[in-house]
Amino acid sequence: MADHIKIRKAPGKWTVRAGGAVLGETANALELSEGSYPAVIYFPRADIAMAFLEASAKTTHCPHKGEARYFSIVTKSKTLEDAVWSYEEPLAGVAQIKDHLAFYATDLVTVERI
């Protein structure tokens, strides 16, 4: 793993909401810190209501984590494009984030410790 990336179990219970709906809640979240970037919470895929997510065509590449695949969040009132990402086959140094999803926290998507 790159020296500037740290992954640990996120303390407590975490939730993610969008469009008034709870998309997921978990006590098994991971917190990924990468250099000076804000920490990102990764939710186990099994704890997310995948019916709210629609696979996107977007992908990006990180030299430290691998290829990211994106999802849009589909709510009753709108679709939040590319609001979620996942490393389906992460590089060996960050293998812990496999089968996890991260969400862009915005005014429409809330990721919080409860």
C-alpha cells in the first residue's frame, strides 16, 4: 500500500441517505485516509440498498487503488449521477475496500456517524 493511504475500521455506526431515503447503515464501515484529502467512509456493499443504485458508464483510475466503477443514485425525484464509487478489483495494498462503496457527500447525499 502507498505510505500515504491508511485504512481502518471506522468507529461507531454509519448511515448514508439520499432523497429522503436511507440507502444504508452499518457498524462495519472502513475509513480511508489518503494524504491531505478528507477521510472517506466505505460502506460494505451488503449493507447498502443496491436497488437505489444504477451502474454508470463512468470509470476512473487511481495509481494507488486501481480502477473505480461508478453508480448513480436513483431517488423518487431525481437521479444523482456518478454519486457512488467502488473499486471492484482494488490493488493489493488496499484490498480491504473490495466489496465496499463510497459516496460523495453533498447537500443531497448525507454520510454521517450516528
